[in-house]
Amino acid sequence: LDLYLDYWDWEYLSSTLDKVFIISNLPDYNEYWNWEILLNDRLSNEDLQLSSYLPRVAACISVFDNQIIQDLWKIITRRFNYSELEQLINQTYSQEIFYWDYGYFYDLPDFNPLSYLNENFESIDWSTFSGSIALNKSFKWEKSLFSYRVWLNNILRLLKEPSYQWDFKSLSHLDSINWNDSVLSIGASKWDWDYLSEFS
């Protein structure tokens, strides 16, 4: 392969070469592989485990441009169900070569933002989480369940919790809370007032 690297049809090779050969040579031909084919068709979920080849795949992908990294990690993220993703994210959140699609994870039907916040706040991507659809739904005042005072006190307690690293720019987009003066008084300078001026 090495003599004609720029001449081979790497899309074809990525589709047809023996998988053992591909995995053994992932770093050697990193820039030549068709990674979308590898991630969609050639590598199994078993191959993409932390105990298998996921760290090697992550290291290879990490050298690409940011947009390519994001696109490839969208593919990887969608290979797993909620419980698998939760475990993988909790095990890798502090490692810089893992770029999970947190927006996809937070919007999965099984994701409970308030339970996750309580149990896994150390592994949260705060910018994405703070602006998520799931969080917006959880923050809405359900008048049939709570009085206004109970609802507001609960929201204020969560937003004032010092261990939570809220992204107030993202929170500004949540129509469940961005209308409330008491909420907006928390860290008033941190909110996206340009957005709030137009939409809240």
C-alpha cells in the first residue's frame, strides 16, 4: 500500500479490506481511510467499546479538523443506546479525545435531565445541557402538579447550586424560565440579554 498511497481508491479499500488489517493499521493510514464507511459499516459495536478499539479510533479522529471530528462522533454516538452511552460518557468525559454528541444524548427519550443532574453532574456538558429540549421540558411549570411558589423555589434552588456550572447564555433560550424576573435576577449579567430582548 505504501508505494501508492495517493492513488488507491480508499473508499473501496475501506469497504473491502480485511477488518483485522484495517484495525491494525488505523493510525498508519489515518488520513486515507474513509472513516464514515469504517464507523457505519465495518466496525461493530463490540469494536467500539473502551475495552476494545474505541480509544484508538478516538485518537485517530482527534487530529482532524473540528467539523470532521464532530461529524464522525455523531456517527459513533448514534451507534449506542441510552444506557450504553451513559456508561461510556461517564467513563470518558474527562478525556479530551472523546467528542460525544451530547445534544443527541440529552434528547434521547430515556434521558431524565433532573435525575441525571443529581447523579452525574460531574460529567455534564453544561453548554449543551443548559440549552437542551429535555431540560426545557423539565423546567416548565406544571400547574396541575405544583403551586407557582413551589415551582419557582425548585428552579431557584437548582440554578443557585454552586456545584452546577450552568451556561446562562444557553439557559436564556429556555422559554420555560426566561420570562421570570426572579429567575433572571440570578447572575443577571450572565444571561443573553440580546436574545431575551427579542424573544422573551
